[in-house]
Amino acid sequence: MRCVIARYPFELTKNEVLASMKGITPELISGESVTIGRRRYPAKQVGEVITRQDRRDFTSGEVVRAMTRLGFTCHDHPDAAPVRVPTPLQTATELLGGPAPRDV
């Protein structure tokens, strides 16, 4: 399939992408990502590997569009659960062993 990433045309197939990403360790995901095989990679990492270009030369959106057209599953953002940080009052109450204050 022909796709354009960073103003350059590429002929990509799903098997070529799978072969290119084989053995590559996924980096920490902080934005858009692509599931390739059983692993989830940041879109910019995938783009860098398959195009051999610097990550600053293209957007993650370009990579996501190309990977979606090839049949890969793409994700908008990481599935991280929000971390609940206790307030200072809740922390003090817990340390002193008193009843927990109600959430307002």
C-alpha cells in the first residue's frame, strides 16, 4: 500500500511492518500508539523504524493513519488508570488512625 509520511511516499505491507518491528523493544507510551503483533509501540517509534527518518520529521497522526490502513490497531492515548493522590488531610487522618474524612 502506498502511503505518505513526512512528505515521502512509501510502499508498505503489513508483513513488512511486522518484520521491521520484530525484535524491537517498545518504548514507554505517552501518546498515540500502535499494536503490532502482541506488543504496543508508540506511533513515533514505529514511524522511525519503518521509514528510517528522524521522529521530528513526521507526526504520530501520519503513522497512525498509515498503520490503520494496513489493518493494525491504533490507540489514541495510553490506557493508564488515573492515580488518585490523597489530600494532606486524608494522609494525616490515615497516619493518626482516625476516621477518614468524607470526599466533598
